[in-house]
Amino acid sequence: METSKKSNDHDDQRSALEDVEHLSKIVAAKEEEVQNWLRIFKEKKVLELELINSFWCSLS
């Protein structure tokens, strides 16, 4: 009985560790996705500012 409980505890710990590793990979992928969106947003803002600057320069 005691051996069975230890085996189940060990299986539960292994399962929990696998869950944590899986979730860590998901979080890392989401962090990368957020960084990509931030990069795209910054590039878009730079382009918008360049267009605005060009427009104002063309008026003078």
C-alpha cells in the first residue's frame, strides 16, 4: 500500500513537472509573439512619423 502511494505521488510529481514545462513553453511563445507585435507597432509608428515629417517638410 505504501509503495503504491509513493509511486502515485511520484507519477503526480512527474505529471505536474511536465505541465509546468509545457506551460513554460506556451508562455515563452506568447512572450515572443508580444515582442513581435511590439516591433511591428514601433516600425509602423516610425513610418507614420516619417510620413508626417515628409508632409510637413513638403509644405515649407
